[in-house]
Amino acid sequence: MTTAVHPLDKDDPLAHKRAAFHIPANTIYLDGNSLGLMAPSVHERVNQALRHEWGDDVITSWNKHGWIDLPVTVGNKIGRLIGAPEGRTICCDSTSINLFKVLCAALQINQGRQEILSTEDNFPTDLYMVQGIEQLLGERCTLRLVSEDSLLQSINENTAAVLVTEVNFRTGRRLPMAHLSERARKLGALTIVDLAHSAGALPVHLEANDIDFAVGCTYKYFNAGPGAPAFLYVAKRHLDAQTQPLQPLYGWLGHAAPFAFAVDYAPAQGIRQFLTGTPPVLSLVAVDAALDLFADVSMHDVRNKSIGLANYWLECMDKHHLLAEMPSISPAHAEERGSQLAFQHEQAYAICQALIADGVIADFRAPEYLRIGFAPLYNSYAEVESAVQRLAKIMQEKRYLNPKFQQRNQVT
């Protein structure tokens, strides 16, 4: 890891946050868009839950330490970072499971319509969930895929919901949520937004943009740990208009009175009805502690630094004459992308492996893209400069042709 003091780092209002994270030795970590770094404060909070809450207070901790309310209390912390008022966001399950819930809710609300409209390059698991519902419901649900450029014009009178990921996982392209929502509302369609590559990296305005449903993960820019629980958001109008359960995964903690142990299901009022099983307390504790790192942070500053890091990366690549050999597939204009850049090269996987061997952690996305993620809370301009220097040397020496870098790992 570089120790150089870069002039741009001196003026960074978020520079102090870097000290809150464990930075692996001799490592420049540029994969926070896949898995965020661990903060020692999160480690200590989980240890406290293990030693004292579970170890000493055992089952009394459901009440004594508020375990039972963690999905809502953590959800409200997330809500403040994604433009949602209290009581509209809950932390539970995985992104895919939560997406299943809100897809079913959208189809129920828009019962006269069957189509889920999405983009051809949406994150595959989002599309898989719709395909599973197609198998389950038959003609009651159909998936239609279009290009990102034609998405707005493709909404029609049969569209029940438009399903998008705000920031494309491959290219980093950021879709215009306000325009999408406005267009969908005019045509009677609902909006479902996956915030996996948005939440924690840029300002999100769910309520202001009148989004109907949203889902997202906490293990990327929220730094909550591998496999950490996801979240979901539901607009107030849908919760207030509830006359029957909005989602089909009836579970005891989504019940209006879970400890009455009634035989028949009755949904809780509000966002709690989107709960299903027992909360994963230790994981939720980690999310809770990780979110505290945002307590003194402006998302405006986060966004500005994200743009600054990406622009500087491109500037450094241009300086080293790398862009002709591995062109960027991300939007040229900063406001049209999230907190990542992607570069095309037929040897992208091997280049990524060579970078990792040289202490720069990036990642690869099929079929041939090197992806660089910027986590503004802990990445620095000095790291960007050093990482591009190392990339330039790898490309100059064609080090990526080494057979050991050609062998594909199970996780790429």
C-alpha cells in the first residue's frame, strides 16, 4: 500500500474516514463495489454481541438488546442514506429474496397487467427471479428485455413494473431514476429499483423520485461483511393502501402478532409485513455498526470524491497511454455513471489476476471487462496513481500472459 501524500488527498473532506477501516497490508483495494472493507468498530461490535449479548444475556437479548427490532432500526439507518423516511425500509434476507417479494407485490397491485420490463444487461440474478415467477404464475407474469437506451420508450399499457438496477454492474452506467419514474407513472407502471451499486456510493432519492419499490445489498459500499442481509423499500402509498398481504412469503415475524401463534396469517401493518423468518442477529449487528460510519458523512461529499477518483483514474490511464489498448466502456460523463469504471480487453481476466498479484485488488466481469470500483470512504488519490502505474507496467511487460494468470478461479 502506498504511503505517498497526494495533493488531492490533502483537500479531501473524507480523508479521515480511511483510518476507520482495516486496510490489508501492501494492498490497494479497488473492489469495494463487490465487497467492502472491514472496519475494526464492526469487528468489536460483533464480538460484543457474541460475548455479552449472546454469551451472557442469551435469549433475554431479544428484548434487552433490541434484537427483535434490528430489521427495522437498521432499515431506518439505511433509509436515511437512500432518501426514504422512517418506516419505509427494512433490513432482511438477501437481495434476491427481497426482489421476489416486491415483484409479487407489484404484480398484485397492478393485477390487470402481466409484463415486467427490464434491461438486457440487468444483473442476471434479478432477471432469474422474474423467470422463476414466470414459471410459478404462467401467463400472469411475463418478462420483456430491452436495451437501456430504449427502456423509457418501451413502457406500455401492459407493463406492470419496470425493473432496473440504477447503476449497471458491468459498465457503471447510471440510469435516470427521476425520468424513469415519471414516465412509468404516466403509463400506469410501477418502478422497482435495485440499488446494489448505488447505496452508500452516491445520493439516492427514493421518495423524491417517487419510486415504488427498491432493494439492495449491504456488503458492498455499506461495508457490512460477506453475505450481510439486504434491504427493501416500499413507498408509503402501497403500505397505506394495504387491504391484504402485499407479498406471498408469509412468515411468523411478518405476522401482526407473531407471539400470539395464531393458526391463520394476518400481516403486520407497515414495512414489517415484509419480514419472514427469524432475523440473523449477528449479521444485522454488523450492518448496524457499519452504517454508523456514515453518521458524520455527507453523501454529497461521497459523490464528489467518487467522481474525483474515477476522473483521476482516467487521467492517469491517459497519461500512461493505456486507453487505446483497453478502452473504457463506462459513460464518458461522470454524472452518467456510478462509482466504478470498466475497461475492455480480451485478456481482462488475466490482467486482473496480474494486478492482484501486484497488490491491487480489482475484479473481472465476463466476457472481457476489468472493473475498478471506488469506495470514497477509504480509497485515496495516491492509491489511484500507484495502481495505474502498476497496471501500466503489467501491460508494458505483458505480464498477464503468464500461464498462472490464465487459470480461472471459481469466483471471478
